[in-house]
Amino acid sequence: MRRAVIIGTGSALPARRVTNTELAETVDTSDEWIIARTGIEARYIAGEGETTASLATEAARKALDAAGIAPSAVGLIILATATPDQTFPASATKVQAALGINDCVAFDVQAVCSGFLYALSVAESMIRAGTADVAVVIGAETFSRILDWDDRTTCVLFGDGAGAVVLQAQDGERGVLATRLHADGRHNELLYVDGGPSTTGTVGKLRMKGQEVFRHAVTNLAKVTNEVIEAAGLSVADVDWIVPHQANRRILDATARKLGLAPEKIIITVDQHANTSAASVPLALDVAVRDGRIKPGDLLVLEAMGGGFTWAAAAVRY
Ligand code: UT7
């Protein structure tokens, strides 16, 4: 069976790391509060010249190097982001140009924190349909540019970064086994940006009712994780690693408890990266691949939930 196999991963972070203590110099917060409520110790913040497309390009290059694939072999680039460099064209085309690829399919996907899972699912379908043999799927964000730095209930939670995977069509047992995507647009006002090209003509700032998002997140993530495991014909006991969206350490712990999963099976990077929205799942995946925890043949479940609401999961034989 023709499947989309992850043959390389990569990631990129801005140069500047900002600790909670440094944040507390300008925001009414504390290292103790942020760690206790979220598990976040630090985040990376993009500086001048660092953009969603530049971080995405670096992550994509590293993933292509890890895969041993030349950019010229890439037939499809999908970039998941809610913070594109420009309203249009798609930042995926900036990545394409930076990689020196003159003709391939390239577009952005917008599903906020679930964006990478949505992009992975679309890429996998296109690979199975024969549209491309090699795809680069990226999650990249610069949420620091849409944060209200006077709102302590949101600005301490997010960071910037990018993660990427290279998918290749292969016959066999490895690859994306199943995906499940969901959206429920009734919850727009719980997590949104208060601007946009067609409404205010401005970029806007992120707004969130954190407690309500938290409640939905635990329920939806546990549910979609079970769904995708079942769709792949497997059980929770078969899972080697959960690679979750990194929003809050307490969400990861609560979801693991609800699933009956050992906490050691959860890849956690929220402590060092904070919430990087669409970048968080591929960033966490790359960290765990490079430090040797995730090995070829392991069964992974990738899952995420975010604005929309959207939520999604993928079962992958790595
Ligand atoms: O990526 C998309 C998905 N996003 C999420 O999953 C986020 C989900 N939500 C959360 O992670 C949590 O709800 C938060 C981390 C956002 C907030 O944690 P919480 O335990 O729900 O805190 P809370 O909102 O109930 O606030 C508790 C207190 C409040 O003070 P009072 O009213 O009890 O006096 C807040 O004003 O903490 C206060 N507070 C802060 N204090 C210090 C809120 N933010 C801060 C802060 N520093 N940064």
C-alpha cells in the first residue's frame, strides 16, 4: 500500500530565548505563577529579520538534510501557519523560493494550533493520490507579533518557532496510518484574533478565555486520540509515543490520565518552547527524533487543538 512515510524532521528557533524572570520585568507576572499554571520556563521570540517564512525555511532545510533529499525532488510544500509573513501570497511560496525550487505545489493551511495536523493530513492524501512523491510539511509561527504584551493572561503562554517533516511515498507498513480532523466554529470567541484583512484591515491581537479552552482541550484531545488509534486498527497499549500540541503541561498530564497512558510516553517541550501553535507538534517531534527517543518503527500519535475550535490527530508508524 502506498503510504506517506516521514523520512526526515527538522526545526528552527529564533536566536533570542526569553525566560519567565525576564518577562516578569515588563509584565505583571512571576516565574512561580507561569511554571505552576503552565509548566513553561522559557520561550523563543523572533527578532528583526526572523519571520515565519525564514524559520520555516530553516526547519525545512534541516528536514531535507536529515532525509538526504535534494530540494529539486520536492513536489509539494504545505506550510501551516496563522502568522504568515504577508496576507498573501502564501508563505509556503517564500519557503519554496528560498529553497530554490522553481515549480512545485505550494500553499498555506490555516487551522491555528491544529494546522500541522491538518497540513499533514492533506499532504498524506495528496501523496496517496499520486499528486506528489515527496512533500515538505511545515508548521511555523511568530505569535509574538500578534500578542498583546499588556495582557498577562495570554502573552506569557506563547513563543515562536518552526518544525518540518519530509514525507515520501513508499510501499509498506511505515507511514501515516490514519488521520482524524475536526472543527466546531461555534467557539470562535473563546480563542481568536481581534483583527483581519476583511474586518478591521489590521493584523489584530490574540484573545483567549483560557479556562474554557482548557476544558474543551482535554476532552477533545483524549477523544480524537482514541478515534485515530481505533481508525488505525490499534489500541492505546500499542502507542510508543504521544507527540502532543504543547499548550500547557497540565493539559498534557490531564489528557494522559484520561487516556490511561503512562506520562513517560508523552513528548514534552512546552517547558522550553511554550505554545508555538502550528509549530509545536513538528518541533516536539524533531526534538524527540534527534535525541534518540523516537526510533524507526515506533507508533506515534500526533494530536493538537486550537482556535476555531479545530482539533486533530494522526497515527504514524515512524
Ligand atoms: O493553543 C491553543 C490551546 N490553548 C490552550 O490550551 C490554553 C488553555 N488554557 C490554559 O492553559 C490555562 O487556562 C491558562 C494557563 C491560560 C490559565 O490558567 P488557569 O489556571 O486557568 O488560571 P486562571 O485563568 O483561572 O487565572 C487564575 C488567576 C487569576 O487571578 P484571580 O482572578 O484568581 O485573582 C488571573 O488573573 O491567575 C491570574 N493570572 C496571572 N497571574 C500571574 C492570569 N495570568 C497570570 C499571569 N501571571 N501571567
